[in-house]
Amino acid sequence: MLKLALVGKNIAHSKSQEMYEGILNEKVDYRLLDFDSEVDITPIEAIFDEVIGLSITSPYKKHFLKDVKMTPEIQSLGAINCIFKDGADYRATNTDYLAVKEIISNRFFSKTIVILGDGVMASITTKVLDELGVKFKQFSRRSDGDLNGLNLSGKNQLIINTCSRSFEFNNHLSSDAIFWDYNYSYTPHINYFKNHNVDYIDGLEMLHLQAKHALKFWRILD
């Protein structure tokens, strides 16, 4: 049986195993390596004694940077979320970046783009938008305080929420807005936008693309 693992914090809600099994149409031995602190994370060598592919999620996407090799493009992100052992080397990529770029490149949003957040996923999103020459505005709780106090009622907006589940959006948006949530199956947002007649894009689409890119990187999927 295929053995994979995910390193993160508070990851019991992960749907990655479900995604991999759906894509491959087979059972996967999927291990959730949940660590309260970075100092507790198992060494990479010990992890790969047990699995052939490793994913990393927040807040540990920088933890293994010193242990891996990567392309200059991925290195410029300063964060990785997928590792594969190739002989004596550990190679890494960032499927967040690959999935965000694929979605934005293939789907035309004739919208004013607003990014919420300033963490790793926000940085990846701004990099993709810069590469594509797409203008955007960005707000974060660190710089702008309560994001639900912002005036986001303008017309024709795409709001990209890169904030974690610790943030619950309940601000007013115009009826022609789209809210793209990088969180997936997040009930407070699903219910909120259902009741406020605003188009909502769940993070499950991106999770599915991330899973496909990871399986290709691990040489499991062509």
C-alpha cells in the first residue's frame, strides 16, 4: 500500500487522504504527523524510513528548507510543502504555488483582486499575480487591523482569502463579488456566503489540484 504523510499542526481536519484515494482509486496509508511545536518535528530521514512522499502544511512550510534541493523558482518562494526522496537527496516543490498559478492562469476573473492576509499563501499568491501582470490590493490583520472593518463593498471584486481558520469573514460584499477561500470545507464561511448571496469558491478545488501535482512530483501519477 502507498505510504504518505502530512506534517502540520492541528491537522485532524485534513482531507488529503480522501483526495489521494479519489484520484488513484485505491487505499492509501496516510499518516498525520501533528506537532505542537517545530522543535518536536521528526527528522526528515526518520520520516522517509516510513513513507515515500511527504506533504507539509502550516505553520511548518519553512522547516525543511535546509534539508532539500529545489529549483530556483521554488527556492524564491521561501516555502515548500511537498518532499520526495530521490536517491540520497531530498527534493522539494510547492504545490500551493503550482495550483494557484494553474487556477488563476486558466480561469478568467474580470475582477478587481483583493488579497486578505500576509502569510506564506499570500506571498505565493502575490508572486503568481506579479508573474501574470495582474494588479491587486492586499490587506492583513497585522497591517490593517480588523479585516471585517474594511470597506470591501466595491463592485466587481474577487476577494482571495489566504488567512487561516482563525479568521472568520463577516464583512459586507457587493452581490457581484466572488470570495475565493483558500480554506476548505470551512462551515462558517460556507454558511455566511450562502446567506448573503455572494459567489463562494471553496478551497477544495485547489486542494485537489495540489494533490495531483504532489502525486506527479512523487512519480506516482503520470
